[in-house]
Amino acid sequence: MWTSVLVAVLVLLALAVVFGGLLGFAAERFKVEGNPLADQIDALLPQTQCGQCSYPGCRPYAEAIARGGCINKCPPGGESTIKALANLLGVEPEPLDAEHGVEQVKRVAVIREDECIGCTKCIQACPVDAILGAAKHMHTVIEGECTGCDLCVEPCPVDCIDMVTVEPDILTWTWAPPTPGLIATDRQGASA
């Protein structure tokens, strides 16, 4: 009896090794090479998946930029992302295309939970799954996951979602950049 169990285990082990080897070979042989430039561009984009650039997410927009598309269609990334993309691609930065929106401060969605009817339309609209809840129950937003894309506001039938500006805290506060164009010799010349 033990020999038949041992034989069955050895046969299954041999099959696992053979099929594992075949899968490993197929993964290497038929690997789809990605565009490394698109990967670098995607890393610079804000990953809001908002669709304001007219692409369904940040990755498709990165691939379009890698193929020669415009770098100024991302309102959530704003001027800083446009400058970073221009630096990476070696092109001149362009102003943000107003057709796709305007740059705004970081915001997150907040659901007024006492008004929420639990329709789940906001959950379906959220591209990053930052809204938690179930049908006929109150919903809430996971603030750390919310990208502030505004896509959940429109489908809400009771208008219980507000977009609130994120105030800088100890983790997100940064120095304001110095005023451009002023150097020490300018101050000396003005006082003389």
C-alpha cells in the first residue's frame, strides 16, 4: 500500500518538475518586451488613473508619450510633471493644456456618511478602489488611497461627496522654492 502512495507522489512530483520547466521556458522564450522609456515615463506620472488626459489611465498615456505624444495633458501632475517629462525626453516643457483641465492642489474625496444611501455608484467610478462600502450601506473613502481624481463626485445621486483640499502635514510639507531671478549681487546693487 505504501509503495503505491510513494509511486503516486513521485509521479506527481515528476509531472510538476516537467510542467514547471516547460512554463519557465515558455515565459523566457515568449516574453513580451516592454518599452523601457514608457516605464520611466509612467514612473513620473502621478498614477491618479483619472482619465483627464483622454487616456484610460497613466500607463496608456505614458505609452502615447513614448510614441511621441504631447507631454502637457496631465492636470494632476501639473507643471512639475511636465518639467520632469521634458527633462527625461530632452524636449522643451510646454504649458499645461487647458483643454484637459487646470492644475489644482492635492485633494481627496470625503463622503458625508449620514447622507450616503449606499448606491455603490461611487465605488464603481473609483479607478483606484479608494472607496469602501457595500450596497445599501454607508460608504467611506480611504484617504491614503484617494488620488483626488473627482470621478466619484459626478455619479453620486444624492451629492454627498465633497472634494477637500489636503492640508500639508509634517510628512507632506516642503519648502517653498526661492523667488527666481534674485541673486545676492542684485541686493547689493539695489542698496548702493
